[in-house]
Amino acid sequence: MFSKQEAQQLKTEFWTAFGKAFPRKWLLYDTKIKDFSFKFYADNKKAEVSLDIEMKDELYRNAYYEKIWSLESILEDFVGDFTKDEFYALDNGKIISRIWVEKTGVSVFNKQTWPDIFEFFVDKMDGFERFYYEYEDFIKDV
């Protein structure tokens, strides 16, 4: 086990190493849609790349979720198998819609798995971005 400080240091090293290994500008929050963003996540058990639809107004959140869902098979061509949850509960209790891909058996605390996580991140986020850019006008038309 790591102390809280050691764990934080390792996480910082992880994200710094990822940024240095793949120095590119990711789309992430720059979708031009408020509360519609792509995210990287890694912990001690898995890595995830997700599309989070976080609008407070459930009608808008649902409309964007349905737009993405209408393109399900196309999205799958870009990112492979994914999981979706229209009413995903964050740790803080906030309900969002999330579509994500995950890789298990890797850990931010195990440097030997970092290359696998980095490769997964690049492959899946690139797929999400290409999907978004290809269908951006359709997705934004809510």
C-alpha cells in the first residue's frame, strides 16, 4: 500500500509520463457543447475513456444521449465494445449520462502497466474524437 502522499505522487508521475509520451492536444472539454466532454480515467484496477454528458437539465442531457445512442453501431466501429448508462451516478451523487470503454487489469500504481494504459488511452480517445468530428454537426443539432 502507498501513503496518500505517495499515491498522489505516483498519479502525478503517471499523467506527466502520459503527456510526455503523447504530447498532443486532445478534444476533451473543447467540444463547444456545454457539459459534454471526453475524459481519461485511471485508478488501481482499470483505465477508462468516456464521453460524459453532464447537463443539469435532464431534457438536454437525454437529447444528447439519444443522439449518440442513435449512432450506436457507428460509435462501436470507432471505439469497439462500450458500456453506456443514461443515468450514471457519480461518487458525489450527481446523475449524468456516460458512454465509456474500459481496460481492466491495469493500475496507475503499477508502472509496468503504464504502456498498456497509454496505448489504450490513445487508441480509444482517438476513436471517440474521430467519431465526434465526423458527426459533430448532427450531434450539436439539439
